[in-house]
Amino acid sequence: MALRHAVLAALLDEELSGYQLAKSFSLGVANFWHAQPQQLYAELSRLESDGLIAGREVVQDTRPNKRLFKVTAAGLAELERFTAAAAKPSFMRDDLPVKVQAADHVDTGELINQLAERAAFAQTKIDLFERLLQTMRGESGEEEFLRHGERVGPYLTCLRGLAFEQGNRDWCERAITVLRERKAAAHDRH
Amino acid sequence: MALRHAVLAALLDEELSGYQLAKSFSLGVANFWHAQPQQLYAELSRLESDGLIAGREVVQDTRPNKRLFKVTAAGLAELERFTAAAAKPSFMRDDLPVKVQAADHVDTGELINQLAERAAFAQTKIDLFERLLQTMRGESGEEEFLRHGERVGPYLTCLRGLAFEQGNRDWCERAITVLRERKAAAHDRH
DNA sequence: CCGCTCATGTAACAGGTTACATGATTTA
DNA sequence: TAAATCATGTAACCTGTTACATGAGCGG
């Protein structure tokens, strides 16, 4: 049950509506977890009825009304418990490596396209994360910020997201090079 | 439904029993996907009744009998289809970043321990992957092997696993340093 | 007037996790 | 003799995904 805690963690630094939360979760700005809008609306209801977050209605005249949520004292205590409890190991679950694993036995034409797409997507996220990091640290250098900045949690998770996407990009590019070369070599032999 | 294809991909290079498959999946040797034994036994049954893999009974006198599975022509065709179809985007889903995101609001003592544990676990996997890569490429260098080796799929997925765990380790160590320093600084102020 | 953004959900289904169950053999 | 390894599953439960549903305003 970690979605709860991901939502709580996301609401720590700012009051958000379900919609705003959903946007950051699906865009991967809240890069430390991924969830879909429907999950979030459901989870917000549950969290509220459990008293871990409190919502307040904000009336808007030009837009539909929305509910902004913030973490309650009970919610913070729950996060505290969660953080102190043992973490589950993290696992990779990704279609692309499965396909690459089979690359010696199937046609790789389409696979190479997918790797290129993924590399491009990763690059987009890398750019996004780098801009985000710059915004967070402002004038100060990274070392300086991590030592004396006010909130470093989001910065650190963003660093993880950045490294993850760089890993994705680099690996995709490497795999593309290898598979292309081998395809060309196979072609030459016929 | 990607577990099917992960299993098919894993069975391409060698005939395996449910037990052997489970071991490599849970140890992360089959680093391109993660699954639990129960899932695998269930999936193997389904794959067999769908005709995508074929099992044969191996009688052992000292050990319980086992069933070894290999991919059928229909199974290979299914993998071919899967590889050509669009891949789902990959997402990070990991407890630790969630906890780190909340680090400015909760006590970090236990969290630092968990980060250290994770770093050590990652290092174990890194060592395992490095030995595995060496075994796969044998005498030849990496470039040489990737150009002319027989099966590069498993090698490439292993490279991804290696980079992922290196990313894990490095990030954990960075986070530990930052959180420890800040804890010390906070302590000094009181 | 068409499509996008804001805003919030329900319902059915697929997939993954946890707990339980069994039993022989080998290693410390 | 206790624990680990080999070997295979069932059942209940929790989580995540996909499809569907609604409706107002804003920009081109």
C-alpha cells in the first residue's frame, strides 16, 4: 500500500487538487512514483475518510470548483511510520528489456524503432528534470543547496529520476547501435 | 500481460523447470523482469495449455521429478508479435524515493539505514552482473562480443540491470551523505 | 465548431502479492 | 537435528489498468 504514502509525500510541500496531483503523477514530475488519475481520486477519498488528509472546497467562477488537500497531523504520523518501516526491494518491470532479451530469435526492425522512441522520451524527461533541479536550487550550486537548502527531499528524488532516465537513454542507444550493426552484418552475408 | 512474454524470452536460450525459472526470476538473474514462484507456475500452466511452450517430465531418483519447458513454434510467433507491438512506457515504482521525498518532514535515522541496506544489496547485484557478463563474453572484449557473439540479447539486458543497480547504489550513497550531514547540522544547532 | 484544459469520478477486469500446503533429500 | 534446497501448487486478497461517463469554458 505505497500509493497512499506517495500521495501523502506529494502533498507535504503544497496543497493540491486531485487534478493537479494527477498531472504531476502522470507527467512524471512527481518522478518518485507513477499513478493514474482514477487511482488518485480513489486514494484521495480513502485518505480523507481515514483522516490522513483534509480537503477544502475552492469555489471558482470560470472553472469548475475543486478540492485542495493537505496532510493532517495523523497523515504525517502515518508517513513517519511508513518511513521507519522496512522498504520493499525495487524491481525492474519494463517491456523493452524483455524484447531485447529475445532479440537473437526474432526480427529486430520494429524493436529498434521502439528503442529510439524510448531514448527520445527519456531525453525529454532528462531536460525536464534538469530544468526542475535548476529551479529548485536557484542561485546556489548543487553542493551548497544540498547542504543548506530548506527542502532537499524533492531535489534528491529528482536526481534519482534524472539518473534513471539517463540510464534508459544510454542503454537504448547502445542497444540500437549493436542491433543495427548486427542486422547490417546479417544482411551482408546474404 | 507481459509476464507471459518474459517467461517465453527466458525459455528461449535454455530449457528450464518452474523451479529453476523461479530462482532466476527472484534472484534477479533474469534481470529484465521480476516475478514470484507462484506466478510462474501458474503462467507456465497457462502457456502450456495455450500451446506456446511444451513441457517434458524428467524423472529423478534422488530429487523430486521436474518438468522442463521449451518454447514451441507458436510461442516464438507470439514473441515475435509482442516484440513488434508498441511497448508500454516504463515507470519507477520504489518505496525508497517516496520516503526520501518526505525526508524534510520526518525523522531520517531509520531511512538512512534503509538507504545503506539498499546500497549494499545493489552492490551485491552489481558484482553478480559483472561476473555474469564476463562469463557470457568469455575471452573476447565487450565490443568484440557484441559485434560477433552468438547471443547478445541476454548480454544487453544484463547491461541494463547493471546500470540500474549502479544508479541505485550511487543515488543511495549520495542521499546518505546529504541526510547525514544535515542531521549533524541540525544536531549542532541544539 | 472542434479540440484542449479543467475537474471528478464509477465499474469491470487484469495482474500481482501474501499466506497456506506438502514432502523428500542434502548440508551444517 | 535443524535448516536449506529441490519441486509444485491453491486460494484469498490487494493493486493497477482500461473503458466509460459528464460537463463547462477557452483558443484557434
